[in-house]
Amino acid sequence: MATLNNENQVVLCAASHYDKKYYLNPAFSKLPQAVKDELQIACVVFTEQAGGTLQIAFEEDGEMVLKTGFEEDDYNYDEIGAGLMIKELQKEKRELFEELTLFYRVVHLGQKVDLD
């Protein structure tokens, strides 16, 4: 169904400054193009500014997680700065991330949602 990372999280998308690549999990191909574009822009801009990699994934319970990483020999990567950028991205994209989390829980996990 979906690509898993090492923590058994379902990967939504990821980007790498090293490879200059962006990945969107095919399991999410039915998302509206505008949402896919917004995710790609956010991930690519993040990795261009912070360096390293960015991964947006879902935990087993449906919670979204944003993780950044870097290669061992990347001395230009700023872990603290990247952490602050993650917090800023979560703040900027709060509504999008909440909607994606709801989508994941309903469509992929089959959870019932009370919209009241």
C-alpha cells in the first residue's frame, strides 16, 4: 500500500538536497494537484535552504511527523537551524497538514471521523 521508512511510518513525501530529488509516495497520487504542488514546493525549498533531507510521514496512529536529516560528512548542515525551520514550516502549513492527516486517517486507515 505505502512506502515505509525505517520506523514503520508511511512516507507521504521526501526531498534531498544531496540528490536534488523529490519523492511523492504513489499511494497519495489521488491528492489534488494543488496539494501535491504545495508539498513539493515546501519540501524542495526547505532542503535548498537548510540542506540535508526532509521527510513527511505518518505514524501508525495517523499523526504526521516531519523529519530532517543529513549525511555524516555534511559540515554545512545546521541541525538547530533545520529544527527551527521545521517548526516554522509546521506553523505555515498547519491547515494543509491537518487536512492531510484527516485524509490519511479516513482514506488509508479507515477511521471514522465525527465532523461536528
